Amino acid sequence: MKRRALVLLTFGLLLAALAGQGFAKEKTLESKWTGVPMMIDGLDSEWQGEALNTDDDGMVNYALRNDGAHLYLLFVIKDPRFLSSINATGLTVYLSPEGKKSKDHGLHFIRKPVPAEQLIASMERTGEVLTEEKKAEMRAKKFYLVFQ
């Protein structure tokens, strides 16, 4: 009986040591420098040729870029079920400066239709100057897809 307990204890310690090694590995993500601001349009044309990272399940590819003022994220979702859910509810990315799994800080990305008037008001609120001609052109389309 003592021998069996000793074998189980040894096996348990070995398993704990191996699991600890697996958790100790940090995954560092590199953000490539881009000299010009990128177009936020939901398309991946500016990312062509980019080496993408892959999540543990192999269902999502992603990359990071920055221009010194903004961080740009690209997600390529391979499973249509996930994509359908993301299109409906958005995608939340959690950031943890401590390197631990934490949901204290995050960004929620969503694609939503916005009426032309609301988009015009939002653009003016952020300091963009729109001529009356540009506003009339924008009002010709009732809704715009906005990525927030």
C-alpha cells in the first residue's frame, strides 16, 4: 500500500512539474511598424504577405501593427460559426500587462450600421470638417457600416 502511494505521489509531482513548465512559457506577440495609418475597413488588403500568428486551436489567425499612435489588429476567423457569432455580437480582446489571463482590461470590436446623420455628427465631434457638399453626398446613403 505504501509503495502504491509513493508511486502515485511521484507521478503527481512529475505531472505537476510538467504542467508548470507548460504554463511558464510566455507567448510574446510582435507588432510590426507601419509608417502610415492603416485603413480600418474590415478588409485584409493592407496585410497581404504578413506572417500571421495562430491561436492554440488553429481556428483564428491574427497579426498586429502599429504606427506609434495606434495599434491595428487583424483577425482571420476560419470557422463560419464563430464568424457568424462575431458579426452579431462583436469581438472582445482582453489585454493583460501582467501576462496573466485576466479580463480586467479589454477592447470590444463591433461592426454596426449607422445612419448617415449619426455618422456625420460623430465625424464632426471628432474634429473632422465636412463641407455641405460632402454631407449631402453622405446623406444620399441611408446607412454606413462602421467598425468600432
